[in-house]
Amino acid sequence: MSIFSYTAKNTHGEVIKGKVEAQTKAQAASMLFSRNLLVIKISPIGDSSLAFVTEALNKVKHEDLVNFTRQLSTMISAGLPLATGLTILREQNNPAMAEVVTDLLREIEGGNTFAKSLEKQPDVFDRIYIQLIKAGELGGVMDKVLSKLAENLEKDKEFRAKTKGAMIYPVIVLVAMLVVGFIMLVFVIPKLTAMYQDFGAELPLPTLILIGLANFASRFWWLFILLLIGGGAIFKKWSKTITGQRKIDSILLKVPIIGTLRQKIILTNFSRTLSLLLTSGVPLLSSLGIVSEAVDSILYREALQEVNKKVEKGVSLSRAMSVYDLFPGILHQMLSVGEETGKLDEVLLKLSSYFEAESEQAVKNLTSAMEPLIMVVLGLGVGAMVIAIIMPIYSLTSQF
């Protein structure tokens, strides 16, 4: 059991402070809520560094959000009131999610709508999630919206797992290559080259270069680490600027295979999310505004913002998109069909399936291309190292 200090308001609006004993922060908040206290602040008493680590480990994960949405959808579809469903979920979810659900329940009990309550948890629920819930509340179709949200989150989770899983092998091999190369330079090469120097043999240029690299790595390895950390920090800061984001985005989209994969992933998320918003009753202009903020690319974000402005002036969505090279021909052609038939949401859903299949193929192509490329780079590195080590041996044998 842990002790938590809290600041809360009672039913008379008076601010009170005190301490409560509970296993988790969420349980402490639940206990105070049961005493008709509105929690303002609650924090554990003890080691602040340990509390920070605990908070980091208990952060709400994507999987927690998927489970919460699916379970709440099932309860609402079964006819349970929202407050009852949240009360049940508060007892079943992990501590981090239980704390979020407790806050939501407190807001709803205080008279706020579900969407307004979600807005106070921006780290857990993004704008798309909130807008869909708002549309569900206004249309009286909360159960359907939650069900579609859960399906969308599950598809997104599966899609992320596929793309990340395909990159595990190349990343592991590249990291292993760097680690082995560093160990060879720092520990192995100096011992081998010391033998050549003892014999006083004339060393060839490749061996001298290898010795120079080994000496530098063994003496100034700390400088390499500092440069790596410093360069990483500078790059991270620059990548957050508008100029940096545009440059990085432009380069990534032009890289063979990787650029195609990135484009397909962006278009998959765009079409699926826009379809979900339109199906849930969110107007097209509002949907475009929401999607443009959520897309993971500044170039696409700016393009969609311009598209939104043109649509607002009366231009069709397909025509507004057709002027940008970022959007392939099949996208605005299919959107034109959807606009003519009045089934834009269905067309977008089919497009998302198409782009998802294209993304999976791009991942396979990337993996297939990476394997021989890694082998070539590994072979060249090992070959260069072996030549630099063996060449002096021939020089030494010629002296005897």
C-alpha cells in the first residue's frame, strides 16, 4: 500500500487537503470520488524519481485504448448507460487506464458530455477520436461509432505491427554490424597490427588506414559517443522546425522503395480516417480539417489544408486533389466516382484497403531489397578488413 496526498473540493465547494492510503493512484482517486470529493490534484508521497519511473511504466498504451473502446462499445450496444459502463471498466483496466476512466467518470457525473470529458485527456484521446464521439452523441449512434472506432484502432494496430515487424531483421543486422565493427577496431585490430610493427615491415596503405582508424577508435571512442549524442540532439531540434520537417519529408518521399512505402502508409491512414469520419456523420470540411492535422507528414498536411480551402470555395474534393503530385491518380479518380454516386465514404474505405495492400507489398519489397544490400555492405566491410590484415603477411613472407 502507498500513501497519496490530495487536494480536492467537497460538496460545499471548499478546498480540502489530506492523505489517503491505496495501492494505486487510480484506486486513491476512486476512494475520494466515493466520498463525494472532486479531486483537483493527487500525488504519491515518497521518492519522486521512483514515482516518475512508475508513471512512465504505467503510461496508457495503444492496446489499452483499443480494449477500452471495444469493451465500452459492447456495453453501450447491450443497453448499459455510459456511466455504468465506465464504472465497470474502471475496475477492469490497468492502473493507468483506470485513472483515465476515473477522470472521465467524474467529468460525466459533473454534467459534461462524453466528448467534452475526452477533451481533458489529450494525451490519450486524439482529435479524431473526440470528433467521432461528438458526432455519435449528436446523432444518437454512440454504439455504432464506438464499434467503428474499435475496428479502426484494431486495423491501425495490426498495420503498425506489420510495418514494424518487417523492419526488425534489417535493423538488428545493421546494429550488429556496427557493434562488431567497433569491437574489431578497438580490441582486435590493435593486437594484430602490433605484431606487424614489431617486425618492422613496410605496411601497405589499406593496413595503415585500418591502423589509423583503430588507434583513433581506441583513444577517442568517447569523442565518437559525444559527437553521436550531440549530433543526434542537434538533428532532433532541427527536425522539429518547419524547414527541417519539410526537408526530411521531401528526402524520405524521394528515397526508392522507402518513399513509396511512406506514401502508401500516409494514404492508407488518410483514406481510412476520412471514411470513418464521413460515415459517422462528420461534415466533409470538418473531416478534412481533422485529417489534415492528424496526418504524419508536413507536406501532406499542408496540401490537405489547401485542398480544404478549395473545397470550402466550392471545388470538388477530387479536383482539388488532382493538382498535387503527392496524391496518385487512382485516388482522385476514385474520389470522383464516389462524389458522383454519393458514396464517398464507401469509396474511401475501399481505397484504404487498396493502399494497405500496396503498403504491405512495399514492405516486402523493402525487406527483399535490404537483405542483399546488407550482405553486400557486410561483404565489402569484411573483405576490406581481411585484405588490410593479410597484405602485410605477404610482405613479411617475402622478407624471409
